[in-house]
Amino acid sequence: MKPIKIISATFLAIGLTGTAIAQQAAPSAPAAPSGGIDKVEIAKKLANPIANMISVPFQYEYSRGVGANQAGSEQTLLFQPVMPFDLGGGDTFIVRPIVAGVREVSVQGPTGSPFSGYGIASVTVESFYAPNTNSSWIWGVGPYLVSPSGNSGKFGSQQTGAGVTGVVLNRKGPWTYGLLGYQSWEVGGNPAFGTQNNLYGQPFVAYTTKDAWTFTTNMEALYNYDTRRTSNPLYAGVSKVTVIGGLPFSFSAGPMYYVSNTPGGPSGWGARATVTLIVLK
């Protein structure tokens, strides 16, 4: 993995975030009903993947049972800013670049000695056109792209994939629930370390309290058409929106369990924690 590719991928995502912030920022933000920041409204928007709100999450995930002998572990750090662009009339276009950094420890391949190392696994761009529905039900759809960013195959597929993303959800009082997914097809690259012929589905449910606590559960099923296997971690977590130095942050954590897994992929129990900076308009 060449350092220049890691730096380029990271700064591309940061640069896109800065552009969105510049376009979305207003001279002054309207006051919340309490005269300050409405933490409950922010918590509800964070539960909505296509909310018209800029957020910058850093997600850490720990998985075990990795490798041919299931004796390895994997740590993943995702940088995944959410950038909405106002199209007028209540319509928005949301772009979410995702840079995935991975550290693997004692992960054994089909042949050879266990491997330990770190690098960039992939760079993904998800996008959604979300029209104003004038309803509690909303939906979004858009193009999907994933690049291996030159990884060596130690951290996943070396293929490039392209496809479509979609989401439909309902916001009803304290509840937010729906389904997010994508379909991708390989468009080039080495298939030796896995392909990008994938179907992904994530049903989710979130409940937000009057104190800006959110309880969430989701299931992230990723089916690969070539191996005919599904990786399916179940996650349950809790998050809290708080204000530090005048800036709203969300902190979340919870366990995850792989109901099913692909050969050599994570299995059993793991954990996830996320810190999210919210940028108000």
C-alpha cells in the first residue's frame, strides 16, 4: 500500500466535507426551542441516514475469529462524513465518502503463516437523491462506487465495484426505522481476494428519548454472489448527544455478533464505538 494513495484518499474525503460545510453554513443558525442546541432533534437526525445535516463520524470496530483458523483479530476505523446538498424545494442530495483503515493481527490465509499489519481496505462513495415527500416516510436512491485504493489483498477485495444505493425509512415520534441497501457489480481488478458482486441490506430501528439518548439495533447482511455466502453481524448500541465547547457530539457504543460469516471473515462477538461531530447550519 503506497503512502501517497492513503494520503490522497483521506484528503479527498476531508476536502469534500469542507466543500459541503462551506455550502451549507449560514450566517446565523435559528435558535432551538430551548434557546440552545436541540440535542433531541440532532439525535433523531443521526438515526436517519439521509437527514439534511452535516455529520462527521469516526467509527471503531473490533472483530475476532478472523482467518482460516479463526485465531486472528481485526480492528477497523471508518471515516465517513455525511454531506447533504440542498437542491431546493426540500429535495436534497446526500454524499457519504467512506475511508476504511484496517489493522489485522495473526490472521492466517488459506496457505502460509499468520499475517499482522495495517493499511487502507477501501474507499467507498455512497450517494442518495432524497426528494421531499411531505410525509413521515422518506426515501433516497443514488450511485455507489467502491475502490480497493491499491490494497495488497490482505484487507479485502482488490476489485473496483459500481452499483446503486437505496434507503426507505419512517420517522414516527421517537422512532426511526427502515431499510438501507446497495447492489454492486465488479467493474475490474483482481478477483483472487474476493469480488465486488455484492448485495447488501441493513434493516434498522432506533428509539430516541427526551434526554437525547438513542437505542439502536441493526443487521448488516452482505451477500456475495460468487461465494454464495453471507456475512451478517447483528449490532445493538446506545448513543448520547452532548455539547462540548459549544459543539454537539454524539458518542455511541455497543456489542455485535456475527450470525453468519464468510470463509476467513470475522465470527462470534465483536464491538463497535463511534464519535460523531455534528456541524450545524
